[in-house]
Amino acid sequence: MDNFVSTAVFILPGILMYFWIQAFGINPVVKHSVPELAAITALMWLPVSIATIFIYNLVGDIYGQKSIWTLTELKMQADNLKFLGWFLMISIPVSFAVSLFYTKILYPIQRLLVNSSRKKLGVAPLTTLQTVWEEFFIKVDEKRNKGVLAVRVYKLDKPGEESLVGVVDRASRPYETERALVLDKCADLKASDKHYVYEVIRTYVDIKSGIVIQEIDPNKPTQNKEDF
């Protein structure tokens, strides 16, 4: 029972913030080990718990409850089921808000400072997302084709063979063991691809598997194939 109380009060807020941040698109390049995850959640516990206790104290003042200002008082209140219920109920939206604040405001500032230092050291700056896969397939650019990602897929060692074209509907998440895409409107794009050469915006190359995925602009055919 003591382990459950300790987990609910001293671990859960940090874990909630950790998973909220990942849900918002900030994922580490590799999975964290158990000690690393424990250290990260311990750091994240502090802002979430402080904000949760602050809100609890405000609500408690209205209903005449005793305020909590020290860890000793927090440990004493942790045995109270009513307090646990309030603490967990408040920590969920608080962890969401703190994670959103970090993702939208603090993380861009952090990345700006890091990239400034990397440029001075002659190192390439970090991208917005953590992996090349996320930058290419997960990140949505509404300014380009209204966020639609049309692609052509073929093997690096077989460029002359018939390629697969379509609009990306779903893409694997960063931690999925197998990289996969769900393509939509394949028949429509295939029919038009037989007659037109489309502008290639950028190209993703999987060095290991030899698969090439080109982002094409279906609104900008550069040449009619019948003219060849």
C-alpha cells in the first residue's frame, strides 16, 4: 500500500508529463533505460507537483482544508484517500497544461539556444523533430499542398521499374520496429503519373533497405510524358 501511495504522489505526475510530451511529438531518438526514465520523471515531477499542490491549496482554502507547503506535510496527507483523489484528479490536467507549455514555448527556446551553440562549434543544428522519419512523414506543412504528402516509392537499385505513387494517409510512429506507410489515392495518382512528370520536392532515402521515397507535387507537372 505504501508503494502505491508513493507511486501516486511522487512518481505518477512525472510519468504523466513524460508521456504527454511524447504525445505532443517530442520523442527521444532512442528509448530511455529504466534508470534514465526514473531520473527524467523525477525532474518532471517537480513542476507538475508544485502546480498541483498550489491549485489544491487554493481549492482547500475555499473549503477550509489545511494547506500543504512542505514535503513532510505532503507525506502526511498522502495517507488520506480524499487527498489522493484530489491530487490525482488535479495532476492530470495540470500535467497536460505544463507539458503543452513546455512543448510550445520552452522547447523551441531550448532548441534555439542549443542550435546557437552548435553553430559556434561547427555542428549542424537540430531539426524541429527528433528523427528524419518524423521530419519527413509526421510533420505536417499546411503551406505546401494543404498538408497533403504525395509520394513516389521505388527501390534504389531498381530505378527503372514501375514505382508506387500515392498520398500518405498513415505513417509508423518513431518507436515502431517496422517502418511502414499507408498510401491513399494510389489509382488516381498512378493514372496521372503515366502522363506527367511531377516536380520532386524532396527525397527520403533509407540507406539500409535501399528504398527511395520522393515527395512530389501533384499540382505542378513539369512535363507531359507524351512529349518525349
